[in-house]
Amino acid sequence: MSPGAPIMHSKDMVNWKIISYVYDELHESPRNNLEEGNIYSRGQWAASLRYHNATFYVFFGTGNKSYTYTTQDPFDKWDQKLVIDEYLHDASMLFDDDGRIYLAYGAGHVRIIEFMEDLSGIKKDGLNVEVISGDPPGLLEGVHFYKYGKTYYMTFIWWPKGGIRTQLCYRSDQVSGPYEMKQILSDDYNLPNHGVAQGCFIDTKNGEWYAMLFQDHEGVGRVPILMPCRWIDGWPMLGDENGKVPHTMKVPVQGYTDKTAIVVSDHFDQGPKLGLTWQWNHNPDNSLWSLTERPGYLRLKTGKVVKDVFEARNTLTQRTEGPTCSGTIALDVSKMKDGDHTGLAAFCSEPGTISIVQEKDKKYVIMTDRGVERARTTLHQDHIYLKMVCDFTTDDAVFLYSLNDKEWTQLGDKFHMIFSMAHFTENKFAIFNYATQTAGGYVDVDFFRYEKPEQ
């Protein structure tokens, strides 16, 4: 997505908000612009966020290259510091007490290498050693690299054959090893075959420790899970005294009452820039969208003929949230051309959509399931409201339309949402507009209305 690598901020580890993005766009190939293919599932992966000497650092890879960005103010702009023409998988930075800078990375076979002191590149004569050589067997990745006291720690997600995703910890008195290993969490959190693993440690000013890991939850994607951490014999053991993730616990840092939002409604009346909760599906074509040509509306123009929503530039997305939520858009479709498709999607590698399609100067409301039309009705006006209601307790969504934003009609059957590594994202709300015959049409989006029941 663009912008990419969202930076989030919290005062209590529970209420989070997006404050910036590390980059606006990446330009590795024409595919970043949806030319000659796409980069779905090949954007920013597994970022490592660090703070050292009044500077914030982010390291991430794309499956093709690796990047380091820096800033003194994470609420503001980030600057590209280093590009490595190699993908260093699931990497984690460590700034050591003696000023040396290390990077642990890999899957199964894990290496630690050393940066130049000015972070201008990899140090040719620096540390370069394999510290894990393929044992234990099974998926082993997602390293987080720490030094606590005089001991070095690496934590990993491990997926043994026939088992669940598990959290492992390695420790050593020397950065180069040897490292000893201990299992620090194995719990499915009452979701069979979906282990909680991969994430970071957090310590408070009062000396309390926590961990934020994730769990795959199918259609809504990967859910962050906060839990206590207990130091036992020099090991950071996760969960309660029985090694299980507690279903309830106190907010780690008390005294904050402000609620934050990750997904928000938008009337598109805030000026020329989109809000921080929005991301385009790839690098946008900024000549084909506007918040100023018709103030109070988002205008989406078609710029080229494409086959489907995956090829559509300027598809605008926000996250979805569980257990239930809904998104509604209001559309002015008077300037569409034959072959144009516009509407609202449950956007992932196998999407569901409710769309307005113009065919031979007539407009239809159509519901599709993974590209297959399931229902349609004729539209006799140029203003329409479309809604997607998500229930992540069942991973089903329904699509509805209204002619007046009061009476609603469901179109088609339930749409079953999935999580797939083909895109590696949850089902997002997506507003799209694309041409299949002639470019040059446009639609105006009056608002996006987000609703989620109070928890």
C-alpha cells in the first residue's frame, strides 16, 4: 500500500493511532505503479523500529531490496538513509552499548551482520556470522533482536510440523553466540491451530514487562495481542503463570482516557490531502484524483483501460476491524462511461464487491464474489449509497445499496472473506473506479461512513 510502513503511537499500549508513514511511495519497478504487473504481497515487510541517540530508525525489506529510514520526529517526515540491493528477510536492528550496529535476519538459517558506524552500508570487515543453522526444523523467522543487561536475546516465530505457531527465545553472552534456546509461549488463545507468536517486548518506566504478538484471524487478518511478560531465570516467559495468554488484564499504563481510532469516517472536506488512515492499493496517479475539483468530494478519474479491480490505479483503502464493522459510501455516478466500474470492495486477493457498472448508457448495481457476478439490479438515478457489513466472527460480509441512505436492500448472498498470502492483507474497505472500455470518466465520492459497535 502507499503510503507505506505506517507508524502508530500509543500512551497505554491499548489505544493506538496512525501518526505518519515511513514513505509515500516506492519505485523499485513499473509494477509499483501497476504497470507490467503488480506488487501485491511484495510491499514493505516486517519493519524493525528502533530509537538511538535522539533518532528513530526503521529497517524493512520488500522481497527485492532492503531500506533504512530515519527521523528525529516520528510525527513528521522520514528520510531514506540506506538502500541495500538485497532482501534481508524479517530483519531486526540492534544498537549495542559500544556503538556497534548489528542486524539479525533470515529464516531457518539466521545471520547477524554489522553496519558501518554511520549506517552508510554493511561493514565489509564487520561481524558476519550464522547463529542459527536450520535447527529446529520448521518455519523459524520474524526475529526480534535485543540486549538486556549484558545478555543478547533473539525471539522468533516457530511453526513446527504438526504443531502451532510458537514463540522461541535464544540468548547468549556474546553477540556472535553460541545461543541457547527456550520456548517462551505456545498458546492458540482458543482459536484452534492458530498459535500466538511473532512480536516485540515492551518495558514500562515502573519495570513491568509486556509483549505484543499477533495471531492469524482469517478474514480480518493478523490481530495484535498484548500479554504480560515474566522474567524467570533470565528468560522472558510470556503469558500468565500457566503460560497462557490471559483473555483480560489491566491496561498496562494507567491514567489515559483518550480513545483513538484506526479506521475513521471521512467527508472529504479537509483540504487537498487525504487523512492518515487512507492508503492507495499501489503508488497513486496523482493526476487522476482530487479533493479540490469538487470541494467536499473525492473525485476518482479513470486513466487507462484495465481488466479488473486488481489493475485499477487509485483504489483507496482503509482497514477493517473485528468483531463487526461496516463502511458506507455515497456516490455521484453521473459522469461514468460505458464499461466503467465503481463501488466498494472487501479488498484482498479474493475480493467481494458491490459496484455500479455502466453498459450501453444504462447503469446497474452489481454484486460480485471473487470476480463472478452474483446479483444485479438496474439503477435509475445518479446518486447511490453502497454499504459493506463485516462480521469477523463468521468471516462473512453482506453488501447493500440504498437510493436515499435510509432504506437498504441487500444485493446477493453473503460473501465469505479469507486471508491469503497472495496479498498478505486482511479484507480492507476499498473505494474503486476503473474503465474497461474507454478512459476519461469519473465519479465523485461524497463520504465514507465507518461504524463499529462499542466494545
